[in-house]
Amino acid sequence: MKKLNAVVIDPVGLHARPATLAVSASAKFKCNVTVEKAEGGKAVNMKSIMAVMALGIPTQTEIVITCDGEDEETAIATIEEVLRKQNVIA
């Protein structure tokens, strides 16, 4: 299991455009991918845009992305790269 802790720095939070890119990246992998707010949030499937958007993650929120499965290392690295390129996380 691989985890990524990051802070959302986009002034709008984790909004539709970067969330869609992250969901698309997640969907390419066989492993389970979840995202949650670090402070007691509910973990949701990061392969579902509706689930990710339902979290309503605002700016300055710490999130935890977890990948668990056979290609977890590649998955976590790819998702992190996508979100960093979009200037969503720090």
C-alpha cells in the first residue's frame, strides 16, 4: 500500500478540471485508488469523478491518496505528477 499526503494549494480547491485528470490517471491502473480528507474524512474511490467531487475539497485541505494493488507504485507516482502539474497540490 502506497500513500501520498499533500495539501491542496489551488485557490479553488480540488475542482472539476484537475479532478477529472486525476480520475482519468487513476482509472488506468489495476490497483484500488482512494482519496480522503486527512482530518477524519471518508475515503472514496478516486476512479469515480462523482465520488471525488462529492468530497468538496477546498484549498488548504490536507488530503491522503492511497493506492493498493499490483501497480500501486506507478499509480501513486502518476497521480502525484498529474496533480502537481496542475498546481493543485504541494
